Amino acid sequence: WDGDNANRRTQQWGLGFHWRNRRDNVLSRLDPPRDALPESFLVPLRRLRDLKDSCADAKVWVQIPPVEDYEQCIVNDYVGGQGIKPHIDRRCFGEHVVGLSLGAPVVMDFRRADTGEVAALLLEPGSALVLSGEARWAWQHAICPDPVHVYRGQEIRRRGARRTSLTFRTVRDRGAIAAADVTEVHSWAMSRRAVVLVAIVAGLAVAVRLMSRAR
């Protein structure tokens, strides 16, 4: 796991950035084996595109970019009541942000930056969230660091629960990719946990394919 985020455990794949350097949208290609997204990470993205193609009402689906266009993935590991502050993803990233939720359910809060309008969405285990358009550029998203979330009158207890998310991004500003190496501010060493994470995602992809065939 990377060591530069004090709030939760994280891993970055493909391109990396420093959490405390939000003004300078500088990305850097990571050292192997983190220099590219593992093949197992891409399987859920392909599944999303397949679902869109097979959906009777294709208008309800957002057309996500080709899988090969995704150059960055960040893995967040949440334990207990850990959360994320309200934010809009860095502008150097592209139009579509795809998030995959594993483990415990959680409520994600949304707030429109210009009007203050609020909304909430329950992210269930195995679900995918796609941010594009106004949801991508005009709304902040956050996870409240509380031991209990409430969604439509239902309590979701987070104490002792664990949730892992994978967020996939494309890059729209190629000038943000720096030539300089940022390994000095990151701990990019590959750990056994990283290998285990790849295996977990690969297992999830197999499960999704088997469920699809069963249907």
C-alpha cells in the first residue's frame, strides 16, 4: 500500500499523483509492476460495456470509453467509519470516472458546488458508479466518516466493516503527465497485499461471468 494518505490505505496503478498536491495536476508513470493496469482490473470495465450493448433500453446507459483508454486506477481501502472529503476529481482526468465497490455497502453524498443542492446514493457490494457530465464536473462527492449511515430510513452500520473501491480514469490533459519521477513522495513498493488484491479482482470477474451465464 502507498504511504502518503493518512486517512486510509490506497494504491495507485498506471499513473500516480500526490494527494497533497491538488493545485498542480501532475501525473507520473509509475514504476513496474504498477506502470499499467492489471488485466484483471479491466474485466469489470469490459463487463459494463457488454451490459450496455445487451440492455433493452440503451438510453439508460452511459457510453463509457473503450477499456484501453483507461490509464489510471486508484484502490481505496476503507475500514470502519473511514470516508473521503467532498471533492471533484482532478480536471486532468477525463469525462468518465468509473467506480467499482467491493465489500460493505456505503452511502455516497453529492453536493452541487454552485447551488448547494444535495443528493445521496447507496453504493452496494459489486455495484458500479459512472460519473459523467454534470455529475462529473459540477457535483462534489464524499463519504461521511461516521460509524452509521442512513439511507432512506435504513441504517447501515459500518463499525468493523470493510469496503474496497477501484476508481478508473482516463486522461484528457496529456500535458499533466510529467517526465519527472514522483517516487520520492510515494511508496510504490509492491507488497503481498497488492498481489492478493489483483487475485480478488480476478475472482470477482470470474464470478460476474458465471452469474451472467446462469441468467
